[in-house]
Amino acid sequence: MTATRDRQSDLDDDRAGPAWDERPLFGASRGLPWWGAVLLALALSAIAAVVDMQRQETLGGIYQGGFVLGCVAAVCLVRRRNLFGPMVQPPLVFAVTAAGALIALSPDEGSGRKQLLITVAFPLTSNFPTMAITTAVCVAIGVARLLRQRDPARDTGDRGADDAAPRERKPRQETRERRPRPPREEAKREPRPDRGPRDPNRKPTTRKPRPE
């Protein structure tokens, strides 16, 4: 019976949907975990960077579109309780994907600081505004989700039957008044009769022994 009830309660929970802090921005399904959101942004940005480097040997519109799409999708699809990572990840994703693609896929035209500056620094600088705007958008979406998606029990004031009604305190039992014990009656002692002064010439009486 207990196992049957547990299974029935699990089915009821699944039908009711996930908790409020496990949902994404839209819908009532379960959102992505934090690591899933990070992988989503990294994968889309890396694929767009590879396509752009193969097409024009530099980062352009395809990479910018994939980077923005990946970061915004991550902060929208992640669970509400895992918002912090996707909110602040765009600079890290940009540094990893853009710098990695430029270093790994740029044509080898010589070595030196000047060539490294031309190969990596200039494309990063030209795409920096896209990274900054994407970071601001992700932070704004995250703050909006924090303000919008709240605990419904806290908003409605319904915290359950146990929390809603304060526990009634049992009245303290009045201490029984102890009745004072009645004073012990002193034994009534009759005053001994005054025999007067003792006669010095009186002989003491001797008691006769009882016959055996």
C-alpha cells in the first residue's frame, strides 16, 4: 500500500509540472541546468566561428549572430535557480570561442608579435561591441526573470495549512493551590494535681512482689 501511494504521488507531481524555480522563461517544462546552458552558448558560438573562419578567414556576421543567439537562448532556457552563470557568461564565451578560432584557424603567414596582433587583436576589438551589448541583454533578461518568476506561495500568502494558521498554544494549567495543612492538635495534657510539699518523715512505700 505504501509503495502504491508513493508511485501515485510521483505521477501526480509529474502531471503538475516542475517547481517554479526549475522552469525556463517561457512554458511550464523543466529548464536546462547551468552546465547545459553553458554548453549551448559555447556550441553555437564555436560553430558560427568555424563557419565564419572557413568562409572569410575572420569573424564576421555569422559569428556575431551565433554568439548572440547562443547567449540569449541560454539565459532564457536555463532554470530560474541557475540564472547567475548564463547571465555573466558572454565575456567568457566570447574569449574562448573568438580567440580560439582566430588562433587555430587563421592562415599561417609568419610569426611574431605584429602578426599575432593583426590576427587576434583586431578581430577581437571589432567584435567587442557585440560582446558588450550581448552581456547587457543577458543581464537584463536575468534580472527580469528574477523579478517575474517568484515563489507563488509567497506572493499569494498561501504557505500551507500548518504555516497559515498559527499553532494554538495550550493554556498553561493553573497550579493547584496547596491547601495549608491543618495545625497538629496538641495533645491535651491534664495538669498534674499539686501534691504539696513532700513530708521528710514519710517512708517510701515498697511494692509487694506479685505471687508467681
